[in-house]
Amino acid sequence: MSLKAFNLDSIGNVTVYKRRNNRRINLSVNAHGAVRVSIPIWMPYQTGLNFVRSKESWIIKQRPPKQVFTNAQTIGQDHELAFASSPYLEKPKITVKDGLILVKYPSHQSIIHPEVQAAALKGALKVIRSQAELKLLTRLDFIAQQTGLPYKSLKIKRLSRRWGSCDREKNIVLNLYLVQLPDELIDYVICHELTHTKVLNHGADFWTALKQISPQAAELKVRLRQYSPAIIFQ
């Protein structure tokens, strides 16, 4: 596999991969908004870039909305975000302690400076991940035991569009942002993925099986659409 990185106006950084097994062009946007396109090994890089340009509107829609961090926002269940400038710093620094995410930044910068915002995001994700790893595993184990639907493993990841997944080997992935949602929606997503340990597709059998362990599944599915995987400011 070979690759090249490019920077396109209005799109930004794009990485083009050449893969031997590719028979067509594949385009993806990850949770951080990075654009990746894989092409057959015989295809010119320019063809991949032209494909990216043709999909600019789609790419913009896939990218997560930019969030602005400010003072006194509540992150996760109980952490407050605070900013403080310092003439002694050359770059932003974060500390997370006793329910406070403190972002210190050089006095020549401002709160909205990209480096300061990136530091705030890093601190926020650290808190949310810590809470997710504790709560989501606890709920998954409890519901798996109650429903008699065992799973093989759990990974908690930062996903841009999906709340979770389950593969043929019963390995479950849950979105770390899930921990911010109401408990009944957390349980619904967990029930959804546990049902996939029995039925992999989303056919009629799947929804019948899901309703058996989550009777309000249809209603909860609609409520879940009100949320998107991102940091929810309190």
C-alpha cells in the first residue's frame, strides 16, 4: 500500500491510499473530520482527488459540527470547564482534578484560539471517556446477564455517526458519547447491540427480538434521533 497527503481548498487535508485489492474508489470521513480515499493501485492519485472534489457537499455533511468551548460549561456528568491565561506558558496546558477541567493558555492567545480549543476538547474527552468506561461496561454487563445475551468483548470508541456496533464474534463497540444520554437511551442502544449477538441484520426477526427485551424500542429509537454523537454541553 502507498499513500500521499494533499490539501484541497474548502476541503482541507486529504489522504489518498493505493490498495492492491481495491476495485473501485472508497471515500470516508473519520470522527475527527479527516478525509480518506482509497483507490485501485493502477489509478492515478489525481483521479482520487477529483472524486473527492465531486463529493465536497457530502463530505461537509459528514463532518461533525465545530463546537466552541467556553467558561462554566458542564462536561459529562459533573465536571466544569474553566479557562485561565498565563504569561508564563508557551502552549495550552490542561489539568483535570476534583470535578474541574482547567485549561491554562498563553496570554497572547484567546479562548477561541485553535490550540486552546483543542486542549479543551482533549480535557473534555478525557472526562467523558473515563465516565463511559465505567458506566457503559457496568450497564452492558447487567443487561447481558438479565437478558441472557452474552457478548465477547467491549470497546469504547469515539465515533462520528454510530452509537454502537456488534460483529459476528459478539464483539461490541459503544460510542463514548453515549454516556451523556438519558439512562433509558443508553439501555436501548445496549439492548440493540446485544440483540445483534443473535440476529446480525435489521430484518423483522431483529426488531421482534429487540422488542422482547426492550418493549419501548420503537419509541426510544425515535427519541435517539434527537441526539448526535458529540459533546453535549450542560
